[in-house]
Amino acid sequence: MQPSPVRDLIVGLFVALGLAAIAYLSIQVGGVGYAGRGGLKLVAEFDQIGGLKPRAPVSVAGVTVGQVRKIELDDQLRARVTLEVDKSLALPTDSSAAIHTEGLLGDQYVALEPGGADDLLKDGDEIEFTESALSVERLIGKFVHNSGIEPDAEKTGKTAKAGKSPADEQAEEE
């Protein structure tokens, strides 16, 4: 087979295109991206952040407008979350931030709900109204412990009446 500069050029372009596609997909899957000249940095404090992680999405009305930059503990042992959102986003000062889960067992993200105030949040401002993450484990625990079944009732086959302890029920029977 004789050397062909055209064929070599086509193969080289094909390989370069393949490597560029692999690099692009790696960046997209990894969640790394170029943020430009930086966005509007906002801070929100939560009692419980669940599984929220840095680089988690920040959205308004389901549209991704930024990401979580940093998570740390403050002096009162509350989670202090630094968000970076699009600079062109005009959020009123009474906006709220809540931690939601995508689906039942999906990743967590921060959802921003714009308020109605005339003043707008500036770089470095704190979002005053926050809603912590919903813990599925705590919900199940509350459901199990508040179901009306007492631990001794499982052995005897009796269930506690609403608002009455087994001792109160025994006193009524006598």
C-alpha cells in the first residue's frame, strides 16, 4: 500500500474528532464547566442539608441557574451553603431557598423561589428564608413511632387507643 497524504489527513482528523468528543463527554458527565467571569454569590443557612454536595444544581422554576460552590459549618453548627448563580438573575431580597430531591431517591439540589420585594439580592447577600432537606429516614421513623402501636401491644395483640397509654386503658377496664 502506497502512502497517501489525503488518507492520512482524514484518519488524523477522525482521531482528533474522536478525542474531542471523549473530552467533551467527560466534562459533561463530571459536572465541570466553565462558569465564565463568575456569578452572583449568595449564602443560605440550613439546619439539615441531607446529601447535598458541592456542584449540586441551583434552580429557579426547574431551570438550572447555578450551582452549590461550598458547604461548611457556621458558629451555631448550622450548614452554611454558598451558591453561585447567574449574574443576570434578579432575585428579590425576600426570596427563599429549599433543598429538594430529584424524584424519590435522586440527587439533591437547591431550589430558589423568588419573593415579591422591590430590592434585589446583591453579591455576598444571605437568603434569609430557607427550608432544610427532607429526611426520608426521619419520616419513616416518625411514621413507625407514631403509628399507635405500643411495643407491649405487639406481644399482647392490643393496640393503644388514640391519646391513651396502656396504663390509662387498664384503669378504665377496672
